[in-house]
Amino acid sequence: MTQGRLLDFSAFQIRKAGQAEVQAICDLVNLSYRGARGWTTEAAIIHGHRAEVQDIEIACAKSGANFFVMFQQNELIACIYVVVEGGQAFIGFFSVHPDWQGKGVGKYLLAYAENHARAYPDVHGFLMFVIAQRPELIAFYRRRGYQLTGRIDAFPAYLGKPKVSGLTIAYLEKQC
């Protein structure tokens, strides 16, 4: 597959993750965010894992949560977490394998997760956070209708150890 070609997403399988996929999800999240390649990597600015197995287990067990996994044949290529709370759907752990980045997989899976959340009658919007110093990632979400909320938080220790000073978290939201 070449970059820029449209994929036939009918050949892909998306389903809710089970306990058997927890380790594979954790590996994919860490590869996507802290691996050496791919446009979503944060390896140059953050050291350590982005997630631990326990983080994925806790997320999967949360009430109102769905962890979706996307496969092409038997290969896990993407995942996304959606939890509905207080009228918003929080999106996190969104990861696409570096070999599949830039091919529309992320756009497709994000739209899938948003459509799933819209089925909840009380959901009026989506919320997520990103490293504020990642303008290319913020631009990706802005092209999908997300807007910066203006909320900025200190970089949390559970996301890894900063290699550069001044990292912060920015929140984005999108109305349904």
C-alpha cells in the first residue's frame, strides 16, 4: 500500500477489545507514542512507556467505557478508547501502528468511535488531551473539527519522563 491511496476498509475488522488483547493494546500504544518511527511518536520529547498493562485493564473495566481494536487480517493496527461521562465522550489511547499511519486508518477509526459515542442520548461532545507541544497532532484533530479549549495542565508523571522542559497537556473538544 502506498501513502495517499484509499484503503478498502471493508477488509478491516473493528470490535470491542477483550481481556485477551490488553497486552497487544499496551504494546501498540507504546510503539505508536514512544517508538522510533511514525509521525505520532513522542520519543524525542518523552522517555518511558506511554501506558502500562494495568492502565489498559483499568480503562477497559471502567463503566461506560469501550476500547475498540482494529485488525487487518490478524494484525492489530489501531485502537481507540471511548468512555462516556457527564454528557461527553472522552477519547484516549488512540494509536495507529506506524506502518499504517498516513493511510487514513486514524481518520476512519476516530470517526467510528465518534459515531459509537453519538448513539448515547446524553452525549453532546467529545473531549481529549494531547501534549500541547505537538502542533502536528493538534492540527490533525483540528482538521477533524476539534478545537482547543484553552485548558492547559502540567504534564502528568504517569505519561512518562519529559526529555525537554515545559511540557504541558492541552485539551480539545468537539461538539456533536
